[in-house]
Amino acid sequence: QIPIPSVPVFQPSTPIPERLEAVQRYIRELQYNHTGTQFFEIKKSRPLTGLMDLAKEMTKEALPIKCLEAVILGIYLTNNMTTLDRFPISFKTHFSGNYFRHIVLGVNFGGRYGALGISRREELMYKAPVFRTLSELIFDFEDAYRRCWHTLKKVKLGHCVSHDPHSVEQIEWKHSILDLDKLTREDFRKELERHARDMRLKIGKGTGPPSPTKDRKKDVSSPQRGQASPHRRNSRGDRRPSGEKKPADSKAMPDLNGYQIRV
């Protein structure tokens, strides 16, 4: 009987780089699918929760996979690594008159970039998170393609994938499409770093709004602001024509001030 690879299980103290190596080992143990038949149908337009259900099925069947399946599986196995950012990276290359496509899961941990995936070529799958910038990671893939006599033509970069396995949002597969025939080397590097900044800003926006809201609430109810109650009163009065409520507000003011003195 062919042994079925075991899904990696981690202790809370296991460092993220070691977890990524274990996830990559598991993907590698499933082996690359050379049969010409794709065992799992993956529709990129499916919501994340549906793709995670498919990934769970992959772990049960333990059949050989291709690069897109490896990306979905990589997302599934790293969902509990909340300090890890994951995003898809797609490549289009040219060799001997034909075009080829490949995809990996880019990762960012502690400001260092790497990748998870599977390929016929060892150089085109796992990259440890040691690259200081996104452009360094992509240039490393480009060098690997060059050693395989492939010419890199296009790179498509997605945005960070949610860690919520029950999310109904879709994966953004191609937020940035970079055509190397139309970009100089320096412009290519700048576009890669711009995408990296966009991802950082999107992550920041995702965690940023709650704090200002709490701060505003604290300001409104702060004991140092003696006119908190009149402010709330006025805000209700603003919903009606201003001329109708002014007399009522002026009469009510002494009562409100008296209430504040009693408190």
C-alpha cells in the first residue's frame, strides 16, 4: 500500500518558518501530478470557504496535485498562522515557441518574503521566507526560470488572502499584472514594490478603523467634557428644522446644567 502523508500538526510554540517547512514537506509528499488528469476541479471564482472545503478533501484523498491545487492547500494549512500574510503569484513564461503558466503562494512573515508550492522543477516551488523585498523574491524566480531556458513574460500578483476559512469573499488573484515586455528592469522593480506597499496598506486599513471609532467614543463620553449631554441633545435636534427646536433647547439648558451639577 502507498502510505498516505500525515497533515502537519503544530504546537503553539513552533516558529512560523518551521511550520512553513513542514507544510511544504507535506505538499511535496503528495507528489506532482504527471498523469495529465486533474483530480480536483478548482474554480478561482469560488468563495474562500468553498475552496477550503476542497482543500480538506485533498488531505483526505491524498492524491497527486498540480500548482494551483498546491496554492489552495497552502492557504488551508496556514490559516491558523495569523501573523503570516499569503498572496498568489502567477507566472507566464515562453520556451521553444510555447507559453507556460505556473502559480505559487507568496508568503510574508516578519517583513521577509518566501513562497509555497509544487512544480516539476525544484527551483520553482518552495522559497524560505528570507527575501528582504518582494522584488528580490520575484527576481529569484526569474533566475530559476532562466536556468530552465524559460523567458519570464508576465507576473500577476494577488492581494492578501483572509485567514477566516468561512469567509465568502473571493481570492483576488490578479490585483497587479506586470508585462515584462513593456517595463524596464527598474520599472518592473518599482511596480513590485508598489504592490508590496498596497498589500501593507490594505492590511493596515483592515485593522485600523476600530481604533479611531473607540477613540471618538471616549472623547464624547470623557468626564473632562462638561457639555457632553448638550452635545447629544443638539445632535438629536439637528434632525429637525433648526428654527423649530431652538426655543425648546434654550429652555431645556438650565435643566441639563442642573442635572450635571447634581451628578
